[in-house]
Amino acid sequence: MTAPRILLSQATVTDAEENAVLRALRSGWVAPLGPDVDAFEREIAERVGVDHALALTSGTAALHLALLRLGVGPGDFIPVPTMTFAATTNAIAYTGATPIFVDCLTDGNVDPDLLLAAVDTLQREGCSVPVAMTVDLMGRCVNYHELENGLAERGVELVADAAESLGATLNGRAAGSFGRAAVFSFNGNKIMTTSGGGMLVSDDLELIEGARYLSTQARQPAPWYEHTEIGYNYRMSNILAALGRAQLGRLDELINRRTEIRQMYAHVADDLGFRLLGDVAGTGVHEENAWLSTIVLDEDSPLTPATVIQALDAENIEARYIWKPMHLQPVYAGARGFYTGQSEDLFNRAVTLPSGAGLSDSDIERVVDALQSVLMADASPMSK
Ligand SMILES: *Cc1c(COP(=O)(O)O)cnc(C)c1O
């Protein structure tokens, strides 16, 4: 008999979520508007410390609307981390602008100096660079200290993709509070979920209201259906907002459990020959939400992520590659970028491990045992 499958990052729901969804259903607000949407927006804004929020169908939709409201379109060049999920760069492509890829540091987050150098190069060439994007990868904020000022000095707006990082902070400032606008995702595998959904946050009321208008098919305030420009159908359903509010009420609990799981992996890191991406416990500068625990194999390890993922799969454990850098994706072949080789190095050595808040200590012990078998078997290659 095989042991039950251990998944990478499954959502957990409790009575709180069930009751919230049932309450919303029975309230009659079965539509992409309603009191739970309004309350969810207020509660996220409050948690993040921003003035305004807009609940949407996905994080991707939120990125798209942020770029549109900042005037991004054909002829613009948008520096963006190459180490990210395709949603970040796809949003740029939707607007007709051109992504310019920027490499990362050893924590997987964009290299701020390289990002500013990319802006300088583009501006020297006379390119229009209205916006640059960052991604707070795997639940860890980018080092915004000099980046925020550097972009402001260059007249470039910042859109922060914090899809993976709700609840993380940098020097006490919350992910999502950096930049002119920021985005969260509530996809099913994120730190908290609405099964599918996203949020755009900003201190800029005009930006949020403009995005709200675009998200409802750009309907003009007229007694009939009046449209003067192309809009989108991007609003979050009230039922899902109710689910989101219940999950938000458990966010700290979810973060704490994922942090405990990361600590269990950290405990064996030195012995098994890997490092963890990011910090294990907050350094005082970074407090991470520990969304996904990712290990980076030692440089001299003859193992590849493929071997490790396969060995874990044989034990009915789901592990994955880290994001494949965007500049290596066929769909972005030939795109321009600024590279140090760091993102390719991470792609060649990093494996993301089961991290879901619903996993028990014995689940994680099973993962650690399986890791030990594959990583230690290899430590004595002459034994076979
Ligand atoms: C999940 C994710 C998104 C997209 O969110 P959706 O809600 O799935 O559209 C965007 N960027 C990053 C970095 C993500 O991890």
C-alpha cells in the first residue's frame, strides 16, 4: 500500500470558511458585487496599510489593470524580473508593451542595482520606461530600500507583484505597500485563497477607481449601457470574497504553520547538503510568509532538480522546479534582458518542497526521509 500523496501547497478550509460562504449564499448577494466584496477590500487594505483596494478575478487581472491605469501600452519598455511566474510578464504583453528581463540575487528576488542599470540603459537609448515591476518571490520582499528612491529619481513608477507575499514585511512595512500599486493573488495554492481571485492595492484613489471602472466593462454612469472605451469583466464574486475574509482571519495561523514547516527543513539543511531560499526565521529586516519552502542544492552536488523531484514522486510526494526564468521560455525567445546567470543557476539547482499549512509533522518527516534517501545515497557514489 502506498502512503497518501503529499501535495506541494494545498488550501486548507475550516468551519469558518464553510460558514462564511453559506452566509454569503443565503444573503442573496450572489453577484460580482456585495457587502463581502466591500468588506474584503477594506480588510486587505487595513492589513497591508494602504488606503484603497480593489477585489478582482485574479492576480493577473490586477497586474493588467495596474499597468493600464499607469498608461502602459505599445512602444513602452517595462523592466521586470526574469525569475517569476508567467503572469507577471503576460500582463505586460496584454498591454502591447515590451518586457525587459532583469536577473535576480541569490534569494531569487530581482537585483535592484541591475534593475536601475537597466532603466538607465533604456532611458539613455531614448526608450519610454513608464513603469518597472518587481516580484516579492516566494513570500519575501524585494530589497526596496534604494530601489524606491532610485526609480523615483528616474521618473519611473513601480508596480509590485506581491502575489506570493501577503503577510510578509520588510523593516516592518508590509508587502503590497511598496510602489504606486501592488497586487495579491488568492489562487488556490497561495498563502490564502478565494479559490481564484486577486486584489489591486494602492494609496492612489484615482488609480483604484479607474481600475474599478475598467474591471466592470468600462460602463459609464448613464441610465443605459454607455461605453466610451474597452473594458474588462474582472470583478470578484461576493461568494468568493466571503471565503477570502474567512481565510484572511486565519492568515497569521497559516503563516505560522508554513514557518514551522520551513524550520523543519532548515533543521536538516546542513546535514543533507542544501540551503533554503530566503531566511528561515525573520532577520529583523525580512519577515517572510514562508509561502513555499525551496531548497537549493549545493554547488558541488551531482544531483539535479529532476532527480530529486523524481525520487520524491516515487514516494508519492509532490515537489517542483522553481519558476523557469522568463528569458528561457520559448514564448519570450529573443526578448532583451540584463543577466548575471543567477536565475539560470537557481533554476538548475532549486527544488520547491511540500509547504501547505495543512501538512502534519509526520508528513514533513516523510519528505525529509525521502530527501535523505536521495541526497545521501548520492554522497557515496562508489557504494553501487
Ligand atoms: C500566482 C502569481 C500570479 C498570478 O496570480 P493569479 O491570481 O493566478 O492570476 C502573479 N504573479 C506571481 C509571481 C504569482 O506567483
